[in-house]
Amino acid sequence: MRRVYTTLLVLLTVASLSSCRRETASDGRSYGYLTVALAEDDSSSDIVVKAPGDGEDLGFSLEITPKDGGETITVADHRTLAAEPLKIAAGNYTIVAKSGTLQNAAWDAPYYEGQTDILIKPEQENVANITATQANTAVTVQFPPETDTFFTEYRVIVDNGRGDALVFGKSAGSLEKTAYFAVTGQLNWEVYMVNTDGTVFRTNPSTYEGVKAKQHYHLTFTLADATITAGAGVFSISVDGTMQTKTYPLVMDFSASAGPAITAGFEITNEITVPAGSTEPMQVNVAAAAGIKSLTLSHSSADLAALGIPAGVDLVDASADVISALGAAGITASSVAFGSQSASFDIGGLIDHLPLCAFTLSLTVIDAKNNYRELPLNIEVISPVDAEVTGATPWARFALISAKYFVNPRPEGLSFQYRKASETAWSDFTGDISFNETAKTFKAELYGLEPQTQYVLRAVSNKDKETKEITFTTDNAETVRNLNFDSWWQDGSCWYPNESSSFHIWDSANPGTSSLGVVPTTPETNDVAVAGPGKKAAKMTSMQVKVAVITKFAAGNIYIGQFDKVSGVGAELDWGEPFTSRPLALRGYYKYQPKAIDMAESPYTGKKGELDNCSIKIYLVNWTNQFHINTSKKVFLPDDDPSIIGLGDFTSNVPTDGYVHFTLPVRYRTLSVRPTHIVIVGAASRLGDYFTGGVGSTLYLDEFELVYDAGELTETERELVGYRN
């Protein structure tokens, strides 16, 4: 065996290179010049070193630290000092040299480090010897060329106990690489091979103890007989690293005798489904003519761990405590004697201990000839019926419903049934159902429900009707008084869109302008959207109003809230009415005749001559109190205000031929916060808050209503609402 001894010699020279280089500093300190040289020392050593990079001109970073606590001097590459020596003050220093980066596990990454102390004397030549040695451990692997004749895959897995394994493998193309590991005192390794017949062989993990820095472990695998056939063979491993060659026998006998066999008393498929609560036997049988060396059960399931089943347990020579723990979780097993040719265990009782879940229980068998078999049991504990409902998200007049099915292929007739909790007869769901074949789930939207009503829901198939049931209660569906605008009362010349003075739901600009002889908002009795006794509409006309010597623009408008007072040339208003429901849309009729904008104020003076726009808005908000508007001070509710939970906004400058029916979806910005107030606003001139619009623009509004059933909306409108998010 070739031994390689490597010591890196660092030469630090401080000299008066010439009289012209000698300097005297203003602080009175003496300075010299430092050069660094690295050299190989092949003298004897009691530690064997072999690593890529030996004999190469390695670059070292230097950290030169004054012992008196001064500032550390760093040099990125010592080789730069050959051309430009380092000027350094006299004194005591610690010098650390490093090359590479120390990692836990990495390919082709040797790391060298060393340090020494030195006294730099002025005007003298000083030499410091630093032995920079390899601070990690090297591992290489070698298989003979004839291995490819008998094996389609072979690999060696190595780690240092910290979880970062490196794999030397044929298919990975890493057999020629060198692995470097941080020193932990140990190296773990195992071998995995697949022969040309597809048989898998795997060793139990082995560990080297006492692993140190600078050591090189060269795992050499050789075939015992160069004329080996696929039927027989023996390997041995030699390790370079502690002054002599150690040989570890690793016997893999590829004789014609069969390896371990695993059978079961149930059908083994890629996905094994078992009904919840089942106590049917699920026996697994193992046979190994060469004798069982290891029989391991392993998993990574939180549900199995909760039952006290270890993540990995070897049944060979298992203790009574291990067998007892498995039995308590429903696995019937016995300790297996080393070398036994057969074993069995039963996992059927485990199912009755588990919720609906999916897990993988892996069975690994290694026989005395290192023949290896692994069988993953992918088990899903399912409902004993075809399908079960999994959830319902209720709104006021509809609900989002979901369910799961448990078998492949998808059962025939999957759907839902529902009923009021106060009734016994079930109704069949007749809407559209969306299926997710990968997740085995289906969902739908159940329309036509009654608000504040408890319902019972279940999933069904052609086979199963008596399945799991869940209950849910629909939300409330509040309305706002006088949404049809049929009720009005009058105080002098001022009209109010409410039933009487006892109600303060709706208001307009009338209280601020009627004393000046202008009433922009009035009831309309002749031109209404829906004819009938007592039917009225709200008519809003934008007008001029003279305040003292000033003529201002007054938009015809209506809003939920109250007029507070005249403020300067504008008004102060309180918007909003307490409201906690979640409507999906505002629906109603409008009629509009716009005029060209002839009155405008900043910042909209450039709008003059353009056709006016009407505006209809609905806000659902989360407030402590009403929102205070001040038009003279330009205090308004911005559309991006964070208090707005949902907003619907419509504007148009198109003249209509009679009434137009509209649906204005409420676009919800959050579904996790409930509204506290509602605001509905209509205006004949959209920019009326800024005293901008066309005198004579007229908007009619009639028969408003709040929509709570998603079945009354189009698919586009449902998407705008966003209730599925």
C-alpha cells in the first residue's frame, strides 16, 4: 500500500529587503515586509493522508491577527504575496491558513487548515512554519470492470451519521469521484446491487469507528473468482487509512437457491384499500431458504406513530417489549429467531385502530446470503361505503358542498341528497357536479335554500344511500327598507325616500338644497319599471343651485345614510346602515338620459363637453360607526379603503330607451370578515361630489333587491363575486 505524507510549509519572511525599502512610521513603530511560501514536506508522519490535490499548487487564504487585539489582516490568496510582499508592523501574531470550504458531505472538496504563532521582529528575517493538514476525511469506491457483466446496478451509500449521504453508483456516474466528510468519528456504509436477473441484494449498514481527519477510506470491491458467473461470488473490502490494510469480508453468495419470498393472505396491489373498522385478517408470510438475517417493518406515518409503532423495528430477535407494543397497536407478531426459514405476522387488527388515512408499511427481508427483498404495503383506510360528504360552506340561500369517494373506478351515481333538519324526506341534488379523479373528490353548489335554516346533507351512489350525514345552517338574508322606492314622505318642498319621519334609511341632497328652491331627488309615479297601485321610482336630476352669489352644481342622488348639515358650499353626510348579511349582488332597474358636462371644478375641469356618467354603487363594509362624508373638504370613501369587504360599481354614459334591468355583482375582497354596514348610492352625475356634471342629466332607479342565491347569477357573475376563493 502506498502511503502519502503531506505537510504544507508556510514561510513567512520579514526582512529589510533593501535600504531603500526600510521605513520609519510617524507613530514610531517599526515595519517589515511579509512573504508567504507553501511547500510540500514528505518527511515521516504517523497519520496516513491521501487526497486529490496532493502536489498541486494550492491557494491558501491567510488570517493574520495581532495578539494584542489589533485588527486582523486578511490575504485572499497567499500566492499574491510573491509579487507584492505584505507590509506588517513588528509584534506577536497568530496566522491561520485555510484552503477550501469545510462541508458536512461533498464531492471533491478537500479542506486544509493550520495555524501557528510568530513574533515578527523588526529588521530581521522571520520564518514561521505552518503545518496545514487535511481537516476532513476522504472516501473513494472501486469495483472491478467485470462487475458490469453480472450486475445492472450497483451502488455504495456512505454517510458520517449526520444524515447527508453520498451515493457512489453506476447509474449516478459517481464511482470515479472522491467524497469528503466532516469528521464525526464514524463512517456508515451499505451496498445495494441488482444482478442481470433483476434480483436485489443489499447489506445491512456497517459502521467504521475511530474515523479521524486526514484519513482516506478506499472501499475496494473485488470478485473472489475472476471466472465468476451470475450464480456465485464473494466480495471483500479493503480500507486504506490506519497504517495497515484491513480486510472486511462481505459475502454475497449468488447461488441458484431462491432469495426471500413474501406472500400475503390478501391481494397485494399498488393501492390496498381497507374499510375503516375492519378486523379481517391481513397475514404476511416470509420464506427464506438461506435463513432470515433481518426482517424489518418501517414507516413514516404520524397515524402509526400515534399508536406507538416505532418508525423501524426488526422482528429478528425482537424484545418482548417491542412485540407487546406492536400487539397493542393491532399487529400480531412474534420474535423471529436468527436463521429461521419462515416467519409471519398479521396487520389486520391495526385497521380498527386507525382513522381514515393512508400510509405505507414497508417490509424488508435480508437472508443469510445477503439476498434482499423489499415490499411496500400502500394501505388506505377508507369509509365502509362508496362515498362520504366532507364539508358544506353555507351562505344565505346556497351552499358549497363537497364529498370524497373511496374506490376505483369511480362509483356509479355519485351525487348528494339533502333535506331540512325539521323534515324526513330527502331531496336529490340535480345540479352540476365537478369530479377530481386524482384526489377522489367531488363538489357542487346547492342552490335554492332558505336562509337561517338547518339542513342535513349526505353523499350517495347507486349502491349506498345510508351514509355519513352532516348538518349546516344557512346564513341570514337581510334586506333594506324601501329598496323598491315606493315609499316617500315630504316636509315642505323636501322629499325623503322613506316611509315616514320615523325612518332614516335613505337620504339625498334635498335637505341641503330645498331651502334654496332646488329639489334634485323626487318620487316618480308615472314612469316606473313595474306598474301597479302605489308603485313609484326614484328620479334624480342634476341641477344648478345658487349659494349667495355663487352658482354650484348639485347632482341628483340617493344614498343609504343621513344628511347631516350644509358645510361651506358643500354638505356633510353620514353613510351606512347596520347590516351583517352577505348578498352576492344588487339587482334592479335604471333609466338614464345624460347631458354634456357643462359645470366642472378641479381636478375635472378638462371634462367639460364630455357626456355625463351615472353611477350605482353598493358597499359592504366593516365599521364601528357610520362613515362621515364632507364634500366641501373632499372627504369621501375611497374604493380602496381597507374597511370595504365587498364592492359593486356600475357607471354608464349611454342613454337608455326605457328601463334597463341590471345585476351588479358584489366583488368580495375577503370572506373571513363579516360586514357591519351597507351603503347603496345612486347619482345622476358620477362626479357630482366634485361639483362636476351636466345640468339636466337624469337617472331613474326602481325595484332594487339584494341577491342571495348564486343560482340566480350567471357563471361570469359568480366568478366576479369570488365566493369560491
